[in-house]
Amino acid sequence: MTPHPDDEAHQDDRPLTLRELAGSGLAAALGVQSNKNRERDFRRGTARQYVVLGLVGTLLFILTVYLAVKIVLHLALG
């Protein structure tokens, strides 16, 4: 069954899902974002979504580094 052209147009109008947004953010951060997904993100995503994604990602990164340092120092100093 072939998709109807209106179905494809409707998919372009819907906002990004949380999974699509997280996947795109991770791929972009690692530098492996495909051109197709980048174009989809600019078409369907909003600046607010990416600002929030960036802030949450930064906080998670800082928390991960902090916890890793705490664990290493705890193990090294006893």
C-alpha cells in the first residue's frame, strides 16, 4: 500500500516526538546527524525545544562528570 500524498504532508506538520528530538540532539552533539534528519528538525522543530534539550543535556553532562569525579576520589582516597 502506497502512502497518500496528504498523509506525507500531514507528517511534515506534526511536531517532533520526544524520541525524535532526543535522537536528533544526541546525533547532532556527536556530529553524526544525517542531512535528512537535520532538514526534518528545522522543518518540524522549534527553537524552544532545542534550547530546553541543550540545557537538559548540559545539566546531565555536568552531573555525570561530577559523579564520576566523586566516585574516583572516593575509591582513590578510601
